[in-house]
Amino acid sequence: MNDFLDKVSEFLSKYPGLLPILGLVLIVVNLVLQLFPGNWFVDRNILLHLGLIISLIGLLVIRPLT
């Protein structure tokens, strides 16, 4: 488990803006999926919430890794 966390930490330190960008992509995908209503996946806004959480975690992790 420590090796995995070390590898993830090294990867994120090379690309510090990756998690916020990934979160923004998920939010935009959620926006596009809103054009096709009727699906439980769209009604619950899962990608919106997931994108917001990933973006916030990414913003919090940028500073300690650099």
C-alpha cells in the first residue's frame, strides 16, 4: 500500500493540475448528459458530485505535493 501511495504521490507531483481538470471534465460531462433526461444516472447528478469532490481534493493536494 505504501508503494502505491508513493507512486500516486510522485505522479500527482509531476502533474499537479490533473485532478482539478479531471473534476471539471466530469462536471462538463454531467452538463451534457442533462440534455438527455430520464436516466437515474442523470437525475442523481452523480458526475457533478464526483467532479466537485475530485476537484476539491485536487486543489487541496496541490500545495503539499509541490
